[in-house]
Amino acid sequence: MCANDSLTIVICLDHASVTGGQAKVAFDSAIGLRDAGHRPIVFAAAGPVDPVLAASGVEIVCLGQTDLLGASSKLKGAAQGVWNFAAERALGELLVSLPRETTIIHVHGWAKALSPSIARPIKASGLPAIFTLHDYFLFCPTGGFYNYQRHELCSLKPLGAACLTTNCDAVSHARKIWRSARLALANDIVGLRGVFSDFICISNVQREIVAPWLPAGRRTHFISNPVDVADLGSKADAATGDFVFVGRVSPEKGPLLFAEAARRANIIPTFVGDGPLGQELRARFPEARLLGWQAPDAARAALRNARALVFPSLWYEGQPLTVLEAKALGTPVVVSDVCAGREEIVNGEMGLWFRSGDVDDLARALETLKDDAIVRRLSATAHTDYWRDPPTRARHVERLTTVYRGMLDASASAVPQPAANGAAACASP
């Protein structure tokens, strides 16, 4: 291939709107790829279409469906989650219309709307495909290697006897059984995991977790998520503001742990976000400041003005964007020592680690950050370290494109083919 050839990238995910980090990263990469002269096509099951994406000029194929939780009945949602016939048909029609020599399929998510049905058209197309590991639904029934009943990490073999008899789902054992059956269908019957020649890990923690479960011969790549944040310079005075939690107020994120540690450290915790634990958090910790969901600019301002971001997540995570944003804004981070966010924080230099789930150790870290001199030092180092090599959209796209071209080269060399007409255009006239 010519180094300047335009690529076609079919970006598959569940939602056409930003419902979390998966969609945000997918849309950022799509817009960046278009700006770089490529042809990204976003293929999503659930609407509505994000207005920023719609205005970007990126091609969009949205089926206008709901996700599984938004279905008109639980039965309909369960049926779609097992096999989305509309997605199978529409993706197949799209893929056969695209140029074989320059097309890549990039899947960001499938478990909340698309279903395992996408395996068939991907396999039938013969096009190289890559998967970004925003979660672990390709390997674990609940998507997190996490027991949502006990609120602890899970080391059981996925779909092994112990796994199948353990109720670890956040909702019910019945949903765990359904998810287990779906995962068995996805990988053992239709071979969803096997259609991908390449996987993108967004942290080294992820790479270690999934390594035992990847099909043999698959290539893995580390590419950081893109982060859209401006350099506001070093803080005028970092030793002000609140200890802030930013994100979904749900059990695996550790908000109750933070609130209890803050009480023991005699500080007032601030929460930007909401979720299923919001009511319990208000009832048990009336002293806490709960700001609810905020617009992106307001959330970023809260991060910039914070004394520290507290990221007490109990599960592995992928690559928490909030941790990266905090560093970029010069805000120290207190982070659990098991989640992937720890990779961005050198303990004692840009923030502090604490033992996952240990409220006393988290309180110890909060007490440490009452020292203004320590906060100022950590803030300056965090800001400097981030901007030394910032994971901008342009750099993200550059690294993606390198991987895409390598996949196309590997695919072309695997099956000998006659030279395409366009090959002559790479040679000198």
C-alpha cells in the first residue's frame, strides 16, 4: 500500500450517542480519522445520533434501535441481546459495498445493543477486524471480571463450573445465566472473539487480564484513548478546592468508600455525577456535596478547581479518562492500586495510591493531601508529566493508522493476490 492511501474504517459500537467512554473514544477517533483524510463510517444500533458527530461530516449508519435496557419489554431486550438480526443484515450489506484492499473493521462494543450477530458479516467479509477493549464482555459474562454482589474482583475461569454457579451479576442470577449463555453463543458457536486478528488494550493492566483468554496468534497493541483537554498551564494555587469524585455513583466505582474515608479524615467529599447509589449516599453521608451530572465544561472546571481527584474504583477499569484529564489540569489523583488508572500516576509524584477497598488506607491518603506543600508538588509534576507526551486526538489517530496499515499488509500477505490496479500508482511514473 501507498503510505498516503486513504483508508475506510467501519467503526462498530452499540450507541450512536455518547453514553460513556466507549462512544466518546469511538467518535473522537472517527472525527480524527476524517480530518486526516480517511473515510470512517460509524455503524451503531441504538439512536439517537450525537449532534457533534452528525455535524462532523462523518458517515453514520444508525439503525435507530434501543439498547437492551431501553427495549419495550425485557423479553424483546433479551432477544435482541442474543441475536440482533437487523444489525447482522445491515452490517453485511455495508461491508460488501466497501473496497477490500483498504477497509478495516474496528469494533468498540457489542454487548448493549449490537449482539454477537455481528460476527457473521465480519467473518463473511474477510476484512481484517480489530477490537478495542473498553470492557471485558468478550471474556466475562458480566463484562468486568468483578463480582457485583460481593463488590470484589473475580478470579474465576469465565464460564467454568464455579463461574456458572456464582451469582455475581449486579441485577440478578437469572441475568447472569442469560449473559453466560450469550457469551457461550458468541465465542463457542459463532466465534465472535475469533474474528479479530488484533486487539487494542488501553492499559497494561488490561493486557495482563485478557492475555490468558485471547485466541492464539492474535496481536495486541497499546494505544491510549484520546483526551480532549486544553493546556491551562500550571495552577496558580493548587492547594485549594475540594476532594472530588467525578463519574457514575455506582458500587464498583467506590463512592461509599470515598465518603466513609472522607468522614474519617474529617473532610467534606464532593461528588460530580449520579447513579444507583445516589440516594444511599445522600442518606448515609448528609455532609457530602452531591452536584449531580454536570455538562462537560462544568465537570472539567470542577476537576481543575479540585484539590485532588479521588478515584476509588474497586474494579480493574480500562483506562479512566477522568484520571488523564485531572493530570492534564494539574490536579493530583488518589487512585486505587488495582485499577488501570494507577498506571498514569507514579505513587508519591503525581498523586497517591491506596490499597483497593481499604477505607483506612484511603483516609490515610486524604490526610496526607491536607499538606499544602505536598499538593502543590504533586500538582506541578502531574501537569508536567501529562503535557510531555499528551494523548491528543491527532496522536491517537496516527497510532491507529499505523496499526490499520499493518493489519492490511498482514491480510494481503496471508492470501496471495494479483496486484490491484491501484498498485501502479505507488510507483514512480
